[in-house]
Amino acid sequence: MVAPTPSTVRTEHDLLGCHDVPAAAYYGVHTARALANFPISGVPIARLSDLVVALAAVKQAAAQANRDLGELDGDIADAIIAACTEIRGGALHDQFVVDQIQGGAGTSTNMNANEVIANRALEILGHQRGDYHRIHPLEHVNRGQSTNDVYPTAVKVAIGFAARALEHALRVLGEQCREKSAEFAGMIKLGRTQLQDAVPMTLGQEFGAFAVTIGEDADRLAEASLLIAEINLGGTAIGTGLNTHPAYPGIVCEHLRRITGLPLTTARDLVEATSDVGALVQLSGVTKRSAVKLSKICNDLRLLSSGPRAGLGEIELPPVQAGSSIMPGKVNPVIPEVVNQVAFEVIGNDLTITMAAEAGQLQLNAFEPIIARALLASLTHLTAAVRVLGDRCIRGITANPERMRESVLGSASIATVLNPVLGYEAVSALVTEAIATGASIPELVRRYALIDDAVLTRLLSPEHLCRR
């Protein structure tokens, strides 16, 4: 007798009728329909690991709250909690298959999570996947919830994780710049404004300024992150809390706070919180600010290292790869260049987020999926870029102190230091002659015996030129 061949599909049903699902899949009918409906980017939500972990955290907190309130059987709740714990640990992320760009305000993502968690919970209790009369994706996993409070809360949790990682990366990069500032403290160089010679400074001061500006961005990011800690979980469809226990919002928030380690609070007005995405807009703006400033720093690094013969050549970036398929020996500033490109992406994402936020209507913003995709991309890509910039560029930068000093002494702009002694008009004449003849300012001052040599030496000393 031939044994029956196991079926490769199982049949599930929803309000539209029956639909086949791969037998091995942990997702179900709602996810299968979303796969057919949204073949947009080809990138599943599984690639947003922070979001998958956040969804599992929200579902776990909901199961715990419903168990506490007697709204969910203990065995069912425990199985759901165990499934969520596994997903938070990295299991089954490949089952989160719906496209990152989707209609429905995140409903497909919520359904995907409900189904994966339900089927894994069924397995934990010894049942078959799809045996939903025992544990149902909507009746049990989604108890007391709506996409409209689950998805925005999960997005904020995921972004909270990602923002915390970026803040830490920025603080590390700031410290790496401070270390270079100390290393280069005594190296005099020429400052520049509008790409023209300005007054002298030290290379240490230049890198110290980088450290300060990066630290300020980390502080602003920490401030903006506090705004996304306010969640609407418990508001269900539009913030009125329909179908939830009166104590549910406070209890579920407390569980989620413990699970995630984030300083989450329940919004004072859940109706307002369900429709508002202003905190995400602000965080995107702060992220863009960081990206813009990091890009400017990378522009500076590319200029300062330009050459090695025909450019500024004041610093050397660590060589990390060959720079040309035709010019032997050429090395390019590829690390600053990649940071520049991430910054361009972040700036574009901020516009996407702005448009999506503006397009919200009445009691819900239906466009949070694109906000989540764009903001998580900005945060995670910028975090990676910051780490690469610090580890593969900043740490290995070396200086060319002799070349920098020659530029200072050969520049007519050094004459600025003589203004208090000789006056603006007299110094202007010196600068004009220096530019016309190629003579240095110290040489002309000595030629015309305009200042005692000891005074000139003091005025041109690094201590005088670069004092703060």
C-alpha cells in the first residue's frame, strides 16, 4: 500500500473565501492575499528586523495584559508569549513576508504577525498549523487590539531601538574625533573660508569642532527620541478603546516598557495619538540634520586629503582599497563618499516622510508603512555609515604638519595678525605686494623693518595665532 503524499498546501479562509497557503508556512490567508496584492518593492518586512522584534514585543505585552485581566486563557497566553519570545530572539523572521510598501495602514503587517505567532503558538501546544479553533490569529493573538494601535506602537518601538543605536554610534564617533583633536593639538594650519585662505588654526581645533557638532547631534537625537516614547496602544481603531478592558492601556504599556527597555508612556489623548505622526516627522528632521552635518564633515575630509600632490594634502585618509582600474596607485576617499551618499538618501527619505505625514486624513494616517520604511532606513543606514566613518576613516587619519605649516607661512592672510600693530591700510598694502611678488609676509615685514623681529616672532607663534 502506497503511503499518501503530504499536501504541499493547506486551505484557509477569510471574509473573501478560501485560499491556499504553503503547508510549511507559519503565515496564513491574510498574508497570502497581501503577497498577491503588494508586489511593490520586493523587500519583505523581514528585512526590518527591528520592526519584526517590535511587533513580537507588542503582541507579547498584549497577551500578558489580557492574561492579567482574565481576557485570555492562561495556556493560550503562555503559548503566545513563548512564540513572541522566540521571534524577539530572531526566530521565524523569514516568515514576515509582506512587502514593506503596502496599502491598508499596516494591516497586512499586523495580520502577518498575528498568523505567524498563532501558528507557532499552536505548535508549542502540540497542534497543527492552521488549527485556528484552538488559537486564532484574530480572536486570541489580536485580542483587544487593532492595526491602528498595534502598528503605530510597533513602529515607534522599532524606531526607538534604531534611534538609540544611532545615538550611540554618534557618541562613539564624537569620541574618535576628540582623540584626533588631542593628537593634532599642536599642528598649525591655515583656516579657510569660502575656499580662500583665512587665519591660522590648529588641526586639533578643526577635529575638535567635528567632535562638538557630532555630540550636539547625538543630544538632539536623544531629545527627539523621547517624543516617540508616547504610544497609542489600547486605543484600538480610532483611539476610543473599543473592545478593550478599561485597565488595559495602562497594563499593556507597563508590560511593553519592561519588555523593550524603552521609556514608553500611554498618550493622554488616544484619539489624537492615533492620527498624529508629528513625533516621527520631528525625529526624521533631526536625523536629516545629523546626516547633513556628517556630509559636510566628509566634504571637509575629502578636501583636506585632496592630492596627494596637486591638492591640499594636509591630512591622509587611511587607504582601504584601490581607487582606479586605469590609474595605478590611485586611492580615493571612498569612506567619506559613502557617507555622503547615505546623507543624500536620508534627505530624500525626510521628504517622503513629510509628504506621507501631510497626507493623513481624519482619525488615521494610512501611510505609516512608507514612513516606517523611510525612517528605519535613514536610521539604520546612517548608523552603519557613522560606524564605518569612525572605524575605517577617522581612526586612521594621519597629518602632514610640514605641509600645513608651509601653507600658513606662505599665505598672505597671515598678515591679519598685524592689523593691531600696523593698521588695516598698511597691512593691505603688504598683502597686495606679497601676492604680486610671491614674497611671504614675514619676509616683507623684515625687509621694511616694520616690526621688531622679537615682536614678529611672538605674533607669528602658534600660541598667539591659534589661541581660543
